[in-house]
Amino acid sequence: MTATAHKQELATTNRQFLERLFATLSHEGWGQGFLDALHDDVVFNAMGVSPIAGRYEGKQTYITQVLERLHARIARRPQLSPIMIMTEADMACARFQSREGVGINGADFSMDYCWVFRIRDEKISEIWGYYDTGKMIALFDDSYVPQEGRIKPPQKH
């Protein structure tokens, strides 16, 4: 197999992997299916200047320093849907949306994302995550007050 054919085959395999992953995310959200798609030594680069921005090395570090912090701030988890996936060899880019997410402070946590992935053996080894840093900042702002017409947090029963 030529190097070009190998890159094309790898791109196809990685596209199918991401399509399956986003089908799972659309149905189940950011649950175990997402964690299972990550290498134990995954590197997550949260781009920008939000409270979660930074470089996180290892799945457990990502879980405790990003996911657990996010889950503690979200009253209603957003519904995810992919818009576009592009692949080239071991690299991929996915543009996706989250809708109807609401923070415990009432912040609208619906946004558009663009993530760049490095994929190794049909698992994610590195992510560069681009997202709405303003909405991420609002999610972590305890003084945030929703304005009239904005999403309100769900009522606790």
C-alpha cells in the first residue's frame, strides 16, 4: 500500500470512528461513550481564556479538572449534534453544536464548537477544543443573572 493510500484509508477509518462517536454523543450526551473514546494518556487543550482553559494531560486529569467542574455547574445538560466532520490521516476536525444547556446560575450553555482531534488506533489521543469562551465564563460566574428573555434555570421540585 502506498503512503497516500494508507493516509486515505486512515482518514476514512477515523471519519467513521468520529461519526459513530457523535451518534453516541447525540443520543447519550457526554457520558461513558465519550470517555471510552479517549486514550488513557489523552491530552485535552481547552483553548481561550475561560475558567477551564488550559492543557490537561491524561484521561483522569481531564475528568477531574474539566468534566467534573463542568458537570457541577450545569443544571440541564445540552443536546449535542454534529454539523461537519473532516479527516486527514490521523487528524480530524469536527464542528458541532450543543443546544438547550443551562447553568445552575441560569446561564445559557448552548454553543457551537470546533474541535481538532489527533486519533490513534480509533481512540482520541489529543483534542484542541475551541468554544464560546464568553458562555463558559458566564457558566462559572456565581453573580450571573439571566436577563429578561434569556433561558432560566429549571425549577427544583
